[in-house]
Amino acid sequence: MFPILEVERCGLPKFSSSNSNIPHNTLSLPENNTIKHLIVIAGPTASGKTGLSVSLAKYFNCSVVSADSRQFYKEMRIGTAKPSAEEMQNIPHFFVDTHSIRAPLSAGQFAGEAQEVISELFTQSDFVVLVGGSGLFIKALIEGIDDLPGDEEVRQKWNDLFRTKGIEVIQQELARKDPEYAKIVDQSNPVRLIRALEIIELTGQKYSVLRRGKKKVNTFQTHYFIVNHEREKLYRHINQRVDCMIQQGLEEEARDLFRHRDNQALNTVGYKELFDFFSGETSKEEAIAQIKQNTRRYAKRQITWFKSIAGAIWGTPEDLFQRITQKFKVI
């Protein structure tokens, strides 16, 4: 039985097990089973990943590892929709509030650190739930990072173009040189855009082709699930979440971080629009409308990214809970 949906989380239903009978880890697996299972819960922002991951962790009596590239940072709470202690329901969570924006965590660094954490967690349980919407970070952990070349001078050239001409020129260059990657990359992230252009220039090949390198061999089985909703419903959730964030004090949180506005971690939807408001470039109402619009665009890019995952199972949180718990039935 799926947990009762009784409490809203910024416009989203939160899964609560207080009035439901969720069996714990008594699974119909072979007696000598040594296989470890990584349950990946991915999907666009505001789709209900947090509630589903907590419900699954309670079911499997295991931990949750976050693969949200902004929830790592202690300074960013409201704007990243970070789960509260109440929402985590005493389930151990890793990579939430673990790093500072002063020392940003790359996808490769995350993959290394998360691999160590997950290996340790697998000594305690046969299951770990990995949850997040940052496709690149999930990919880095599961498949590894391709060993691609870099050159400081080439990178500096593209950085100079970005500073003098703006991000639109960088976006156009990438779309011209590698339209496939341009469709799925975060268009608001100049670091990723410039890194792709750097690699293309150095190799003469499209980054979208080069990044399909040899996958690493894992000691666990990966089961990929993607939370999905009808687009109208998802966009409604996004708009409700933004309104809720504003009510919770996102403007004040962004003001506290305004002096760090050039930090790459803060080049994030929800903060950069308010920074424009604080700089006098837009009104508060315009900034809020832009947060909603940019979040919807970000969700669309996330969906495009996850559509490339072969074998992934899509569904609503309720559907996926049923499918996952049926796959690993309790006795």
C-alpha cells in the first residue's frame, strides 16, 4: 500500500508513513544473496522525488544519497527546496548540507566522494536510494567521467568571449558546433557550455559523441526510475513551489548571499533572478515571474536529459512506489 499523501511540501504532496503500513526490509531475496541494489529516483524539479525516496528508504530500511547539485551547499536552503528534518523522517541523508559554495563540488568530485559513501552504506544494507535531478552528477557516479583533454589557454579564450559578449554568444556557438549536446545541457551554466566548447576545439569532435565513453564497472546493480507527470500538472507544481519559497523567505536568503553573487554555485534559478531585482534591473514581481518561467524551462531540459536513459522506468510517485516494492517483494 502506498503511503498516505497528507502533508503538502511547497505545493507538493509529501509522503507520510504515520498512518500507513509500510513493511521494512524483509525481502524475498536468495539466502546467499550478495547483490547490492542502487535505486535511482530521478526526474524534473518539483515532481515529488523527495517524498518517494523517503518512502522507499523506510520500506528498505536504508539510507538516501542526494544527487542534487545545489542541495550540497549549506548556504542554499530555501531556493534549493532542501528537505527539512521533518520531511527526512529520521532517514539518514548524505550530500545534503555537506559542502560550502566557497568550495564548489564538481560532478567528478561528487562521483568519487559518493562512491565511497555508497560502498560503506552497502556494508550495512543491500539497498541505497540515490535521488536527484542533476543528470550529469548521477551519470558521473554510475558511469564514470570520461578522461577528456583540457587546455587553460583555450578555456580562457572562451571565458573571455563570455565576459565580453555574454552567455548568448556562447550558447549560439555550442548550438552550431554540437546541437545534440546543446539541447540537453543547462543553458544557464557557462562552465558547462565553455567546457564543451573547449573539448570540441581540442579534439575536433562533438562533445556529445566523446562523452559516450566506456562505462565503469560497478559492484552494484542500478535500477533507474524517473518521476513523471503530465506537463500541465508539473508546471502547476513548479509555480506553487516558487510561491511557497517566496513565503518561506527566499528573498531574504538571496539577500544574504547577494555579496557572493559571482559564485558559480549561485548561478542558479531562484537566486540569479532575485540578484537582478536587488541590482535594480527588474522589479520583484518580474523576478518572481522569471523564476517560475526559468524553472519550467529547467524542468523541460531535465526531462530531455532523462529521456536518453535506456531502460529507465517512468511513472508518478505512486506508480513507481508500487512497481519498485513489487520488484523487491516482502515475504
